[in-house]
Amino acid sequence: MKNTSKPYPCGIVMHPVTDGAIQLSHQTHDKNSSLENVKSIELRGIPEVLVLTGKTSPPDRPRRQIQHLSRRSHRPLSWNWGRKVNVHVTTDEGVPTDAACVMLRYEDGTELEKHVEHAEGSMENPLTGAKLKEMFMGQVTLAIGTERAARACETFFRRSSWTI
């Protein structure tokens, strides 16, 4: 049996959507655009995305997921979801379990799309020790401070098979 580390605190079927959302939030920021101008969000993934998130009809979950991820992406992104943003989820049995497609449509008609072939943390795209450390430090520092988080991280890596 092969195992890999799970990078996000959500159901594993959401990982490709999460990866796509993070990458699109970075692309939007890099283009000096604003996520506040998003008119709609299109997602395509496996049927379990809806079933395992408890949403057999996709109302607000993907929008909140993308909003939450942009805040965690370590970039200063601003969101204003006080207006209606259409979210459309298409399920496709042919999509691999570690894949998804995420598209943002902006008010001006432009589109940004990301196809995630293998989610981060999947067997085909495993987390590196450096990425695991980055994620660990990003979360644990918030709770116990940089110095204590660094010591905890050092202890973890010293006792595990991971290398940085």
C-alpha cells in the first residue's frame, strides 16, 4: 500500500479544486487584476466532489472554498462577495480522481482557466519536504510563533523520513 501526505484540511476529492483555486488566485494577482471582478466560477471534477462535500447541488461551497484559499495563499488578495457570483459545477465520470478544471470568468469577459492534472499530494505529484515545511510553518507560526514553530518543525523532520 502506498501513502502520501494530504496537503489540505478537506476531503481529498477537493484537493484538485483547491490547487486550481490557489493557482488562479496567484495568476490573478500576478496580472495585477482583482478577484473582486470575478463574475462566475466554473468547476469540473468527479461526482464525489459534490457528494463528499455534502452538496449534491452546488450553491455556495466552491465560492467560499476559493475565497478561503486566496486568504491562505500568502498573498494580499481582497475579496468582495457582497454581490452575486455564479458558481457552476459540472461532474464528469471521466475526470481522474486527482484532477479538476477551475475557470474564473471576469466582468470584462476575460477568463482564466487552470486544469489540474494531478493534485498536490497525490501519488503522481507528492509533497516535497520543502513544501511540507512551508505549509507547516505557515499554519503553526500563527498559533505558537515563529521560533517555537521552527523548533517543532525541526523536531518533526529529524524524527521522520522527510528531507527538506
